[in-house]
Amino acid sequence: MSDILNYIWLGVVSVFQSQPLFSLFGFGIPAAPAMLLGGLLTGIAVGATPGLAGPMAMAISLPILISAFGFTPDALLPVFGFLIGIMKGATVGGAVPAILFNMPGTPDALMTTLDGHPMAKSGQPKRALRIAQISSVSGDTFSDIVLFVGAPFLAVAVEAYLDLPEKTALLILSISFIAAVMGKSVGKGLLAVAMGLAVAYVGTGQALSPRMTFGIDALSNGFPLVSTILGVLILGEIFRSIEELWQSGRNGSADDDIIHDPQADDLQPGDIKRISPSIARSAVIGTIIGALPGVGSTLAATLGYSLAKRRYDGRRGPDDVEFGKGAPEGIAATESANSAVSGANLIPVLSLGIPGNAAAVFLILAANSIGGFNPGPAVFRFTTPEINPELVIAFGIFTLMALGNLLNWTIGGYFMRSMGVLARIPGQILLPTVLLITLTAIYVQETSLFALWVTFSFGVLGYTMRRVEVPVLPFVIAFILARPLEQTAREAFAATGGDPWFLFNSLTSVLFIIAAIGSVIFLNRRSGS
């Protein structure tokens, strides 16, 4: 126990004794907390702006942050602080346009419009925003606590009981599950995974000569990681949004018919008590779903809202407003569920090195780009007397997440309620600006025109995948996991004396392979039915 407490203390100290970012009244302000605050405010603003989202802001910020802080391990916590701040802030900020203008700032906030906007139209926008903030931060805080407790135990169990063949089978299961649950069909998910693996294996591996470079010297080290991921995830989305904007011929449809009633526009007596059960149920639902790679927060919000509606309809009094017409429980259930996903999504990231959503992709991308921290089971090795620096970083990340929740509880609400004006930025201005900033940020990090061509090419690929409804996230996750999968498989092959059937030599790895095949078959039948 003393070793655990020692590492927790070292993690806290690493955050508050990080390199000073600037001086205030003669005192050096540590970079990690300051960047966390900056990321939180940025994330709230981004979430409140329809057309933007947390992952897009993380993608634009990452190259700039790495250029500013460098590639040494000292840069890890400031960079993680800003990215975690964006992740938390965007979840809260997404409720602003959903409630005020019936336009969800993020896909996760779609269900919030059902009761949030009717409550705002009835003269209670401030009350709706307060309920959304309390519910969102409550769900996020609960899932973070589960993350702090669950991730180390899961990682220790994986490291203690899984050998190389089992770890290889676990990676295969993770990729298969993500392909099966994302997108409209399992076939398209598998196609995206195959494309991601094929792109990742260009120019890499342990052979003496690069693979599949087609004589292009620039590909001898493979496709640039940042350019490939940002191209598919960000540029593809920008191209798609520009097309939709051009087709619609109009920009937004904000409602201006909100009539403010100052007498009723704040939390009412008994509001906290009546929404608490909805917050608690949805927090559990969001945490469970968030721990499954690739499932996403939209499903959590839908399940949380549906369960809350069922219970509400059975107990609704004659004076209570109907669900879908401004019920506080509807806002609370949705916001708690989709926010609880964000913390739980980091459980597979930190314990297994497997990203479960787009935000987690950029945390892994930051770790890979900077170095000194490799998410996975090896992070949670409690070594003594030698200090495991990766474990100190992990507890530093936990400290930043707890600090982010504290900031969200205190100043997040005030900043959130002042961001309604951002929902009125025209898409014709917003999208080209984001495109320009993204390309500039990539060039600042890579300083290569080839990287820009790669980014643009994968942007076209990402746009095409969206047009034909092939999910892009399985492509990105397969691209990231391809190299760990090959390395683990090679080591397992060598450790078993060159046994080609090493995946079937233990019951655990056989069960993982059966589960991988079963997830594809079972979920394919469900989607077909």
C-alpha cells in the first residue's frame, strides 16, 4: 500500500512541480495545470460551436503543442493537460447550442435537444444549462473514479496472467470488436480495419528492406502517423461538412424564440433531488459502455435517456411536464451518460493501449509522438526501489483529470453559459479557417510538403469513406494497433520456438479468438436482422 501511495504522491507532485509556464506576482505557474485550464476553456468553446468537436480541436492543437513543448518526457504532462482539458470541456460545452438553439454542438448532445431546448423555450434556459452542467460533470467524475480504480487493476491482471500469445489474441479481439460495433455493417467495419492495417504496414516491419513502398523513398519509414490520422479524421470531416454546407445552401437554423423568464430561470427547490437518480443510472450506463472500445457515447446517451423516460412515465404526476417537452430528468440522463463515457474510454487506453474513441486516439498519438510513455499493461508496474517513470506519468494524468473535474464544477458552468454566441459563427468562415489551421499545424510539426500531400490524400480517403458509409474510426484504430500487433505476434512466434499455431496453445488465447470470431458473426446477424 505504501508503494501505491508513494506513486500517487509522485504523480501529484509531477503535475504541480512541472516546468513553469509563466510567472505571476513572482511565482512560477506550473505548465501542466495552466495548460489544463486553457484546454478546458478551449474545449467548452469548441463544444459550444456547431461543426466543431473535441477531437477536431485536439487534432489541431497536438502538432502546435509538440512544437511548443518539444519531444522530451517533460512535455508529456503539459500536452496531456491541454488535451484532457479539451476532452472534458467539449463534453460540457456541447449542451450549450443543443439547449439554446436546438443545434447539438457535438453528436453526443443530440438527445439533449429533446428536453433541453423545450425548457429553454419555456423561459428557463439558465435552469436547463445548470442541470446539464451538473449532470455532465457528475457523470464524468463518476467514470473518472472508476478509471482510477479499474485501470491499474486491469493492467496488473493482464500483465500477470497474459503471456505474448494471449496478448496477441487480445489485440485481435479488440480490432474485431471495434470493426463489428462501428458503422452500419460488419463488412464495412472489417474493410476499414483491413485498409488501416495495409496502410500501417507500408515501409515498416523488421525486414531489411522497406515493404510496399512502390519505389517511393519518402515512404521508407511508412506514412507519417500524424498526417495519416489527421487526414482521415479531420480533413475528411471538413470536406464532408463543406459539401453538406454547399448542398444545404444555408447556415444553421438557430431558433430565436426563447423568452426569458427570470423568476423561474434558475435551479428550482428539489431539482437536485429529482434528477439525482437519473444522473446515477446514466453514469453507470455510460461508464460500462465507455469501457468497451469503439461503442461510443451516442449509444450511452440513447440508453440513458430511454431508461429514464420509461421510469419517468410510470411515476409522472399530473403537474409534471412530459418527457420530450422540458423534463429535467431528460437533460440529466442524457448529459450524465454521454459524459461518463469519456473517463471510462481511457480504461482500455491506459491499461491495454487500445484506443476506444477519437479522443483516446489523440492521447495515444501524443504519447507516441513525444515518447517516454507507452500506454499499456507495462505502465502499471509498481517497481521499488527504482521508480517507474511511466507509472508516475499515469498518476499525473489521473491528477490532471481530477483537477479538470474540479475546474468544471467551479468555473466551467460560468464559462459555459457565456458561450452561446459561438453557435452563430457562419460555417463558410469556420470550416476554411479550421482547414487552414490544421494544415499549418501539421507543417509546423513535420516541416515537409510530403506530409501535407499525405494529409490531403488521406483527407480525400476519409471523405470517400464517409460518402460510402465506411466508418473511419476502425481504420484509425487498426492503423495505430498494427505495429503493436505485429511486434507482439513476432515475439510470441519466437518465444514458442517458431510454432505457427501459438494462438491455439492456451485456453485463454483460444477463448479470445473464439470471441473475436463470435463478435463478427453475432453482430453481423443482428445488423442484418
